Amino acid sequence: MEINRIYNIALFGGTFDPFHMGHYELLKNLNEEIGPDRIYIIPTGHPYFKENVGRKVSPAADRIGMTRAGLQGLNIPWEISTVETDKDTPSYSVETIRYFRENGVPDNTDYGHLKIWFMCGSDLLFEIDKWYRYREILSSVTLAVIPRGDDDMDEILLRKKDLEERENARIYISRYRGRNISSTMIREDPEKYKSLLPAGTYEYIREHGLYDTEH
């Protein structure tokens, strides 16, 4: 039996308050580029970095609901993971990565190895060394980075080279250029900016009366 095949998974975490077209397009395009066997979309449980500055975050059930509704019809191997929302304490990316490192290969298969792609925006490249146990993160995953359209690619490539040489990081820069969409702007007026939302997410917001919308 062949046991050396690599099972590729991609992790995409975020607050998803709401899940919008920037997320949708990122997932669609990176799936086409890296072709993972499974993409886990992971709504943040306790986004302490936002709560600490006083921003109220929508309940996890609604953020999961908006994300699931927005993903309908997207033909990629997606699955929503509640590994972070199931916890009562803040979740750190390194802990989530450890979970998938231990549980990412499906049971009863002949895959012998696991490769984890960590999907992120280009801003993460310049913040990663401020994250909890960032060296363990870099040693455990391949960063799949999507630059935004107005990013300075020279700066990104220099930072990539620095992390690869200094931290032995594995970094993939996507050919796709993401849109810079403001979740705050959408929350303030989802009706006005509904073109920035997948149809399912917009309907979920309306049906559940989120962000003080009429329904």
C-alpha cells in the first residue's frame, strides 16, 4: 500500500463579521492555484484583538451562519470548522494549527503525510513575528499569501525573502490580487453595500435582522 501521498489542507481563519466577496474571491482563486484536498474555513472564537479595542463582535452562531450561507454554490472542497468557536477562551492560530496537524488527515485513508497551507492577506507577512509562538507557526505551515491590488510588491517580496532566510519559512505569493473591502462599512449599511456580499450572506443578514437592518 502506498502511504507516502500528501494530503493537502488549507486553513482560512477570520472574524467573518460579515463574510463578504473579498473572502469568497480569495477562497475561489487560491483553491484554483494550490488545489488543496480540503479547505477549512475557521470563524474566530474570541477575537481578543478586536474585543480589546472595544468592538463588539457578532455572535459566533451568526458569523458561522453568514459564512455558510455565503459559501453555497462555491464549487471548492470547503468545510466550516468550529474548532475555535467551540472554545470558551481566546484562540491562538498556533493552537488551531496544532489541532489540524493532529487531526487533518482523514481516518481510513492511505495518506502518509499532511501539508498545511495557511491562507492570509499580505498584512500578515509584516505582523507574523508579533503573533503568539510565531516560529512554531512558520515551521508548521506554508503561508499562502494574497496581496491586495494596491500593495507594494517589492516590499512583499523583500519580506518574503527575509522570513525565508531568517526563519526558514515557506511562503507562496498568490497571482491573484485581493480586493480591499471594509467589513465596518458593510456593517454600517449592508443594504447600500450588498454588492460586496455573496447573495446567501446578504439574505442571512436580512432574515436575522443583523446590523440593525430591516427584515
